Amino acid sequence: MEIGGVYKKTTEPQAKAPRRRPLGCTLRQLRGWRLPVKVVQTIFSLVAVVCEEIVDECFNCSGLYLFEFVSCSAFLLSLLILYMYCTDLYESLGKDKVQKL
């Protein structure tokens, strides 16, 4: 009996993992004009948060508190969107789940 005829290698050699960029950064999802628009949106919302924090005194602060909430929420959500589209998270979650999110 030949040992080589019956017993063969059953495992395949491991393929090398694809080379990733630092922090998994990919810009495949935001091409063309979409990336600069999202970056500008994030910068403007950060500027709005900073401008709101500069105000020392106010007589009727309810509008200022609403502006603070909206600008801070816009900043955090735009950061989340940039993170999701510019990293591997978009591909790992899948297009369906990202659209639902």
C-alpha cells in the first residue's frame, strides 16, 4: 500500500491577508464631491459648537440651548458618517444595514 496515495494534504496553504491601510481607511464609498462636502459639514458643525461655547451671557437662553443641542448632535452624527464611510466598517456591516442606520 502506498501511503502517499491514500493520505494527501487536506489543508490548503493560507492565503495572505489583504494589506490594510492604517486604521482601515478607505475612500471607496465617498468619491468625487461627496468627501469634501462631508468634511466641510463636519467642520461647520464644529465651528457652531465652538461659537456657542463662546457666549458668556444671555437673557433668554432657551434658543441658545436648542442651538447647542442641534450643533453638537450635527457634529457627532457627521463624525459618525465620516467614520462609517471612510473605514472598513461600511463593508463589514453591509450596504443594507448602513442604509437602515
